Amino acid sequence: MRKIIAVAAVIVAAIIIGIILISVRETDTEVTRNQTKVGIIFNGSVEDHSWGQSHYEGMIQCADSLNLAVLYRENVPADEWCKEDMEELIEQGCKIIICNSFGYGEYALEMAREHSDIYFFHATGVQEEHNLATYFGRIYQMRYLSGIVAGLQTDTDEIGYVAAYPISEVNRGINAFTLGVRAVNPRAHVYVEWTQSWTGDMEAEEALNRLLAEHEIDVITIHTDTNKPLQIAEERGIWSIGYNMDNAELYPNTFLTAPVFEWEHFYEPHILECLQGKFIGKHYWEGAESGIVALAPLSRNVKPGIEAQVEDARRKFFEGTFDVFYGPITDTDGNVRIHEMECMTDDEMLNAFDWYVEGVVVSGEE
């Protein structure tokens, strides 16, 4: 009798567990049963081997698991007309709109206020709304690691940096990179030339040529969405550190590494929140521990011994025992900007980074 009762109890328990599991599966899949359209506005191309492609590939990687249809517009200028592209995507049934460049900010905000039933995400943005979230990764952490590579790789102690605009995002990267350089090579300097363009090949080429004409540059890096400087570096035998994606295969003889984004780690959980009705209009700024930012594997071109120093610094990020902008840090005029045992706030890093650390030499300010 006891055996019969025990068996019955096991069967009942199995049935209950089965019901719970079925219920969980239905809850998990209910929001993905119907396909959701996601529209993306790109300032460049989805095949640029850079910023645009990193977002596109990240979205495609989570499209199957979330049952998404991805619609997009490429090479959209950051002006009033970009709202027409957003409007068209909404008319085509997109319930989520993603704008992948800083310049779309005011227009994304306007559209979010006009379409309260649509979720908006703005990469590198600074203004939120109840249906508009902004997001970025703490790529400056990976910039710091790539600076360690550059500081140990250089023989001339003169490193070139081709950058788009002197905004907080870009300045933050320049400073983090330079702090990494100077942590291992205090003699080195980082020379910056502006392109005043995210995607312009010609502007990037001209900026790099100015650097090479005026300094003994033997390592370069970029904060642009064009890889033109990397191509020129390959042709001229100059070491290069990329950005956004690992392009070692494109530049096999000179490419060292790159700070990269793996956007699937952001898009999948936060688009799922949209589908579940749990969206929060806030700013997301996640670091190395999230998987959103990473350093591309060091290529065979990197000098022996560098990897160990990079790994030591990387481990400190994951342990939470170090971040880049901890004091003491001085600026180019020798002023202490961050005192010992102090650190910059997120607000300062995001919105008020208008100075450069010791070791940075900006074009026209030598």
C-alpha cells in the first residue's frame, strides 16, 4: 500500500512539475509567438566593418530567438530628414526604432513624443523619455587596454589618433587610450587629428596624412566609423588599432587589436523587455562585465610579452578593483583634475569631458 501511495505521489509531483514547466515555456514564448518588426536608422552602412555593422550583426544574432523582422535605413544624415525615415519604418509596422548615432538625438526625442506607443533606443544619446532609452558601452575600458598595447608596441613613442569630433564620447576615448599608453610608457605621446566626420573616407585620410607628415608615428588608432586609416596603415607598414569590430583579417600585416562592441548582449534582454511591456526609458551604460564591450584578440603582430600585461589590467576590470578615471590624473597643463582616491562621476564622463590628460597633443594646440 505504501508503495502504491509513494508511486502515486511521484506521478502527481511529476504532473505538477510538468504543468509548471509548460506554464513557464508559454510565459517565455508568449511574447515572441508573433513576429515583431524592429527598425534601425544607420548613419553609415551595415557592411562597413565598423560601427554600423556591429549594431546590425548584434541585432541579427538575437532576431531568431526573439522572432524579430529587422528593417533598416542606411547612410541617413543626422538632420530633420531622418524623421521621415523613422516615420516610414513605423508605417511599415515597426514597434521598436533604433537610432545608432549621437546626431539623431533631438529627432529621436521628437519622434518618441509623437509616437508614445513605439519604443525608441538611441545609441550614445543623452536624453530619455518614457518610451525612449539611451545606451552605450563603457568602451573606454577597452580603449585603455588597447592603449597598453600601443604604448608597448611603439618604438618612436609617437602614436597617432584619428578622431571624429571633440565631444565627450570621443574625448573620453582619447583620454582612456592615453592613460593606458602612459601607464606602460610614460615617454609616449598621443597626437590627435580631427576629421569632423564619422564616416568620411577622405576626411579620415587627410587627418592621418597630417599626422604622418608632422610626427614619427609608428602606431595609429581611430575613433571614426570609416576604416580608411587602417587601410592606409596596412599599405604603409604602420601598426594599427581598430575600433568597433575585429578586422584582423582585412589588415593582416599591421593590425594589432581593437576595442569592439558585441551588441547582442544589450539588444536581446532589452528588446525582450519591450515585448514583455517592461521597457524603462533610462540611460544604460554597461561595462566589461556585461559582455557588451571587449578587446579583440591580440594579433600575431603584437610584440611578445604584451598580452600578459593586457590580461593583468583586464582582470582588474572584471574584479571591480580598477577603472580608468581614478586619480590622481593631471591634464595637459599640469593641473590635477582627479585627485588621489577620487574618480570621475558618470555624468562628468558622459556630458562634460572637455579636457585632455597629460600626454595628449591635439592638433592646433601644441
